[in-house]
Amino acid sequence: MSVNSLFDIGSTSLRAVGEKIDATSQNIANAESEGYRRRRVSLSSRSVAATGLYASNGAQDVTSSGVGVEQFERVRDGMLVAARNEARSSESAAREEGRVLGVLEGALATDTDAGLSASLQGLADGFSNLANNPESQGVRESVLGRARQLTDTFGRLDQRLGELTTNTENALASNVEKANGLLNKVASLNEQIESARAGGSPDYAAEDQRDQTVKELSKLLPVEAQENRSDGYTLTVDGMTVVQGTEATNLEMDESGDTPAVEFGKTGVEFTPGAEGGGEIGAQARLLNDTLPGVQSDLNALADDVVKEVNAAHRKGADQNGDTGENFFVEKSATGPTSKNTAGNIELNVDGPKDIAAVATPALGTPGGNETAVTIDQGDFSDSSGAGNIEDRLTKNSESGASTVEVSDITDDGNLPGDLEGGTFDVTVKNNTAPDKLDFTIDRPDGSTSTETGVDVNSDGTTIRLEDDGTETIDLDVGTAFQDADVGPTETKEFSVTVDNSLPGDTSPAQNIADRASNLTTDATDLAANVGTQVQEAAAKEEAQAAVGERVQAQIEDVSGVSVDQQLSSLIEQQQQFAASAQVLTTAREVSSTLLSIAR
């Protein structure tokens, strides 16, 4: 080995070890830098073929020429990074859903007096008290107060849902804007990194920054990154390419439908997250398209049930003004095919305590029932007309056997059997062009209407049906009471039939309302419990994904993180290597000096 070789080996060793010391120093300096990936220098032996100055046969000696830097690299495991980003995306989605639903759970809380189930039970208790004290004005005022509290609770929940929806829409728009900024940043970094590589000086700081940007993006979207040496990272979301090389496809909000949608640029393709995961944007899209509308629908359905159930029972009673058939709540669904009873529009139909129908219609029936169970108001038909033969009473087990209203059974207290409800049936009679036939239109107490045309009134025993519960019926015998001549060709006449199903002072309407309102508290409790269950599920998912993310992040740190202790130990070794290489140069210089002194 020549003296020149010693100089060559020593100098290359110093340069190579110097590169390692620089990398180690950089690692120690950036140990706490967010997103920094450890740098690593790989060395390799350098071998060259040396030709003698005077070798005529071209013989060569293979000799070593020290050490060189084979590779300077960032230490990174792409699979671990992808797993971390996926866990981060799912964790962020669960956290966002838990946050929004947690607010809703608080509004639906069942353990407060202002909760929906408590308000419904309060109405039930109020009507139950009214059933026991139908004349008490204080009890009636209490019922109105509890009813107003119920409508206020429905309105408050509807408003809270609306606010949550608006806030979530605003948060989604903000996240879409943030995601677009990150997508554009990745595209810009792709260009910067590839330009540096083309110039022969890789920009590792920019690569760290790009990885950190993708990590931030994974909190918002379920993004997947694939590295391509020709144009950098290619990012996809649910199979749609959002960054390729220096080009980025920005997300856009489409608010033209009932609920906002997130689309990939001008493609018209909507980002549709699955049942879970999807980052914050996926969670917000799911909340706006499925979860919140579902809760709103359930709340509106409950409000509709309250209105219809309470009104149905209330119409069967009489208030202190003597009015019957009145609704307790305003029936919005009766105003048109597109109108509905909702949590946001529920309101009372009664003006004061006297308007509450707590007892059954007092004009119907007596404890003797068998004498006044049915009354008939002849209306437009005078006693002198053929219709004047209508009997104005229904007698149980009539000796003549020709009862005008036929019921399969009627008890001694005047109550109807089965589910027959009775009430006042308003009947309109019109002439039919066919001989001996009339047309009857029946308006029932429940608000329904039916028409029976071409009824043969000259035939004994011909009846029209007033009520049918599937087992029992109330039929009016018109064949023994009317003649075709009773109604002229252009005439319309009316009469009514009132069939009693209750006793005076019977407070069953109030008790029925109490029972129905109490039953509906279960639906309110179920609504709150369903939201609570979703909150618990979101919390469990967040915890699970956070654990996965922490475990993967720990593996990433093991692979590409910086251990200061390990780097300091390496630095000591490199210092010794540097000193040893310097000693080789010192030895070479001493040998060279000795040879020169001999030559002199």
C-alpha cells in the first residue's frame, strides 16, 4: 500500500464519518420537531483498479481506496404510516359524531323535569288528576300549564336540532375548505420535492412536511397515499384521485338538495362515507344525511302521535261550555296533503281551562240506559212526512221487534258493546233518479264520511250502516221510516242519530288521554336512549381507534423516530471513528516526512 493510498483512505474516511456526524447532529437537533423522520447515512467500501506506471503487459492491481457514502435517506415505513392515518381518520370520525350526538343527548335527557318524557308524563298526570276532579278549575289550569310545557319542550328540541344541523353544516363547509388547502399543499410539495430530486439534492425537509400534511388531512378524510418516484404522492379518497403530481382535485359543497353533499370537484361524484369512519368530513356528512334527519323524523313522528292520540280521546268528551268533538291540539295534518304535525309546529287548540273536554257528553244516556240509549233529531223531516215514522228511542228487546237503530247488544247502563263508540251521526238525504231509492251521506263523530247510494227505502228491513268495529255494528233501518217521495228531485234534507256510549259524569275521556300520554312516554324514552346508545358506541369506537393509532405511532417512532440516547451513543462512536481516521492521516504524514528526510 502506497503512502498516497493512506492519504486517500484517511481523507475519504474523514469525509464519510463527517457525513454521519452531520446526520446524527441533525437528528439530535430535531428530536422534538413535529413530523421529523430520522436521517440515516449508509457507508460502503470503495475499490478501484490501479495501473502501474511502467507495466507493459497491462497488469492491474485491485486496491482499496477507503470508504464512501452509499446512501443518505429518511427512515420511513409506508405501511405503518398508512395504518396510522387510517386509525386517525376513524378516531376523528367517532370523536366528531360523539361530540354532536352528545349535545343532542343532553337536550333529550330523561333525568330532568324539562325532558320530553317528563313533560309527557306530566301531561298524563295532569289529565289523571282531572279525571278525579273534573270540575276543579285549579286542576284544569294545571293541565293547561303542563300541556304548554310539553309544546315548549317539543319546540325547544326542534330548535336545538336545527341549531345542531346548522352548526354541523358550517363545520363541514369549514373542513372542506381546510381539506382543499391541504390537498393543494401536497400538490405543491410534490412539485418542490421532485424538482429537488431532479437537481440531485433531495429536499428531505419538504418530504417531512408532506407526510405531516397527509397526516393532518387524514383527520378530515380517509385518504390513502401512494408514492410514485416520477411525480410524488398520489392521494385517493374512496377510490377517487384527489392529488396526482402537481394537480389537486378540490372538494365542493352541493347545497341544492334537502341535505348538503360533498362532491369531488366538477365530477358530480359524491363522497359517501360508510357506516363508520371517514374522518371528520365523513362523520359530518353522515350526521347531516342520516343521523340528525333520523332523529328529527322520530321526534316529528312522536309529536304527530301525541296530537292524534290526545285529540282522538279529547273529541269524545265534553268541555264545560257543553261543546263536544273539539281537538285539544291544533290538527295541522288536516289542513292539506303536505301539512304535518311536527315538533316545531305543535300548539294547543284549547283557549282556557273550560275548553278541556274531561267528561263524556252529558246529554247522552242515563243510568237507565235502556230508555235513552239512542235519540234521533228529525232535522228537516217533519212529523207529518213519511220520515216522521222514525222512532226517537231505541228500546232494548223491543216487543214490536221493529227498532229503528239495530244494535246486536246494548247493556242496561246504556253502553255499547265491543269497540263501538257511538256519538252523533249527521245524515244527509238526497233523491236518487231511480224509483224508490235515496242516497244517504253519513258524517261520523270521528270525522270520517261515507255515502250509500241507491238505497231501496220501499223494502222493509233495509238499513244503512252508521258504525262498524269489525264485530258489532250500528245500523239504521230506513226501509221502515222513509219513502221516495219524502225528498224532492232537487232537495237535500238532514237529520241526526245520537247513540250513547257513556254515562253522565263519566270522565273516561280525561283518563283515556292520561293513559295515552303515559304510553307515549316510552317512545320519548326510547328516542333519548337511542341517541345515548349512539353516543356510547361513538365513544367506544374513538377509544378503540385511539389505542390502535397510539400502538402504530409507537411502532413508527421505533422505526423512524429519534432516540436522543441512541443518537448520543452513535455520536460518541462516530467521534472515535473520526479520531481514528485523523490518526491514519497523521501516520501517513509522518511516513511521508520520514521518506522525504531520507531522500535528502
